[in-house]
Amino acid sequence: MERKTPLISPEDLRRQAEISEYIKGWWQSQGVTPVAYVETYGCQQNEADSEQIRGLLERCGYGFTDSAEGADLVIVNTCAIREHAAQRVFGNVGALVHTKRRHPGQKIFVCGCMMGKPEISERMKKSYPHVDGIFSPHHLWELPEQLYRVLIRHRKAYAVEDSAGAIAEGLPLVRTNKLKAWVSIMYGCNNFCSYCIVPYVRGRERSRLPEDILAECRGLIAEGYKELTLLGQNVNSYGKDLGSGVDFADLIAQVAELPGEFTVRFMTSHPRDASHKLFDTMASHEKIAKQFHLPFQSGNDRILKEMNRHYDRARYLELIDYGRRLMPDIVFTSDVIVGFPGETEEEFEDTISLIEQVRFEALFTFIYSPRPGTPAAAMPDPTPKEEKNRRFDRLLAVQNAISEEKHRALIGKTLRVLVDGKDGELLTARTDGGRLVRLEGDDALIGQFINVTITDATTWSLVGSVAP
Ligand code: SAH
Ligand code: SF4
Ligand code: F3S
């Protein structure tokens, strides 16, 4: 099979690098070191994109600040997954009118998933004249050129044309964390779950080459990174577009076999494509964290079908069983949607019973939010909002009790953790399963894998002390 995904050509990338140098020189000639503020909404994919945005900006001479106030450049990286997220973005971009008034040289760009929807980018363009530039996720790599247009040519910049997407290798990155790194292994999504906007705004699935991913991981390990998270909307279909014979299980095995002391995690998996082979690979590689985020969305087969998820409850439970048989301590987390159009009380109870059966460590819970243009948004939805809120609260109560019980069961156990930072006076750490532990200890422990004994637990986190 031939590779379908176009790569951005080295010439195109070189041109962007040259423009970056020009912009850097332009600022230098004015004796100014410009600062940029990058505001990120949404998922890890967007966090990873913002690291590339910072990388591109650094090449253009920018330093960074953590507030829009006084910044020479503000970039808002948006999320379109739910209506609420989109509303917040409109509110916050609107408020930038004031920071720009106080700092008239300020330039404002809006990018990310919301800008992948033509109706939304059009509205941003029309209603917010203080916004200087708009680009969709497909056009991120062209940021230097757009900045040039705004800064030096005093024009507006719009790069939102639709495309299936390409891959730009070798873009610079400024990572926010020194211990934990996101590694995007693929982009886009082909699943078209009926409620979801992601495939419309991020284009088709396309995978990076294994050698490019491994080279990035090798570099990160050499720099001292201790935790690598392989990222994609559906990592289990990694490589299908490459036809190279390397699937996700093969890829993560190759990462885990790199020399050095580190952990590798991944997200997100789709139950349709999650394979026994992946569980086998996890079980046989110590460096792969025993944590699996496997969104189930609903416990009812009719709803799963309406959601276009291509698995049923039995298949989902079988996967969980298989994983637990191989790795009794594996930590499962998941995403669930309450109040999908037409969900009945009985169908909702199937979701509750699945949660009680699986007993997840933690759940990310969402009330269904209609996204214009998706099939589910056109489905009849007679359930009143109050009823959906009631279901949501009930689900949370069930899950919170389970999370707390599971955490309390760890009291007295000794677990290996990576100490990753500080929260007030206490150190913070993550277990192999991804649970948060707070503990007393010397700052010098940050960045080390150590054993801790768990002394207390809450719904959300654990308390521990350094094991002797
Ligand atoms: N690619 C990942 C998840 C991406 S979005 C996956 O398929 O698992 C993260 C979560 O947001 C989804 O798992 C889903 O639970 C939720 N979500 C997506 N669209 C939504 C919508 N329209 N309303 C409510 N929740 C939604
Ligand atoms: Fe959305 Fe489904 Fe793709 Fe996840 S797999 S991003 S929920 S369409
Ligand atoms: Fe949001 Fe885009 Fe992620 S819509 S959840 S930022 S892929």
C-alpha cells in the first residue's frame, strides 16, 4: 500500500524558517524582544499543537508570558468539542478588545479546532474585527508566513481552507514540561461518531512514520524526559494509512524497548480497534504504563449503534476482562456521554450498570452537546435538560463512590511513582496507573522514580510517604 498522506515539502518548511528569521531580524532592528501569550483550550492534541506554536514563535524571536495583558502577540488555540467550550472562547476573544486597546501594537490570532469549521471561522472574522489572524489546525505550520502578513504587511491573515490534512515533520517545539512529553503519533480521525465534531475539524487519519516518532522519543529520553505520552484521537488505528506493517502495538513496543529509565503512556483508544495484541504488548513491557483510557460512551447497545461506535457492550466488557486477566492491577479510565438524543431512562441505567460492573478508576463525564453539522444534532431529543442533569448527577455519585473505594483500597500498599512537581508544600507524583499522589519530601526527588507507601486517599488522589 502506498502512503496516502502528503508530507509538507522540505522547501515549504525552509521557506517558513526563512520568514521566521526575517521576523526575528525585524524585531531586533527595533530593539524589542517581543513576548507572546498562547492560550490553549481542549485536549492534549491541542496542548501538543500549542507547543509547536511556541516553537515556531520562538524561531521568530518571541519570548513568552502567561497573560494577554501587555503581550505583543496573543494566540488563542480553541476547542470545538462542546458548545460550552466554544462559548467561552467567543467570550474570551471578545474581551481581548480591551487588552489590545491598552497595548495598541498587540496582534491577535485565533486558531485550533473551532477554526476548522467554516461557519465558526466566518463568524470570528465578521464579528471580531480586532482579531488579526485566523488559521485552522491544517495550517499551523504556516504561522510564520501569516505573522509576516499581519506584522509587516499590516494585512489580515486567514488560512482556513479545508483539506484532508498533511504532516509537517521537524517543526520546532517549546515544551511546557521538562519531565513529561506529548508525542503526537498521528493526526485526525476517521470514525465519525455521530455526536463528534473532531473528524470535521481535524481531517482524516494520518500517521507519522515510525522512524520519525522513534527519533523524537530517543531525543526526549536523552534530554532527561521520564514520561512519554503517545497521542492520537484513535491510536489503535495507527499505521493503517502507512501500509508499513507497523501497527500501534508494534510501535509502542519499539518505543518501550529504547534504552533509558522512562515510562510510556498513550491516549486515546477506540474500543473498536483495541486489540488483544496491544494488551499482550503492555503486559510484556515494563516501561509501558499499566493504564488504559478506553472511552465507552454508553452502556446500551442501541445508543452505541446510534453513536456509530461499531462495538457493543459485550465486546467492551470482553476487552476489560482480557486486560485484567493479563494485568490484574491495570487502571482503566473512560469517557461517557449522558443524554445522547433519545436516550431513555432504561438505556441510561445500562450505562450505570456498566460503570458498576467495570469499576473504573476515574471517568470523564459529559452531558451531550449538539454540534451543528453532525448526524446526532439532527436527531430528535425530547429529554428535558433537567432530566439530563439529574442523570448526570446520579452517574457522578456512583462513580465518585467507586473512585474513593478503589483509592482507599490502596492504603498500606507501596507503589512505584514518578515525582513530577510540587503543589504548595507537598510533592506531587503519579503512579504507574496514572493516579495522583501527594507526599512530603525533598525537592531533589522531582524527576525520580521512587517507591511510596500510601497512607490516605480521597476521591481524586492519594497521600503517601517515601517508602524506606
Ligand atoms: N478521540 C477520543 C475522544 C475525543 S473527544 C475518543 O474517541 O475516545 C473526548 C470526549 O468528549 C469523547 O470521548 C466524548 O465522551 C466527549 N464528546 C465528544 N463529542 C461530544 C459531544 N458532542 N457532547 C458531549 N460530549 C462529547
Ligand atoms: Fe470523535 Fe469518535 Fe473520533 Fe473520538 S473516535 S475523535 S469521539 S469521532
Ligand atoms: Fe477539542 Fe479539538 Fe481536542 S475539538 S477536544 S481540541 S481535537
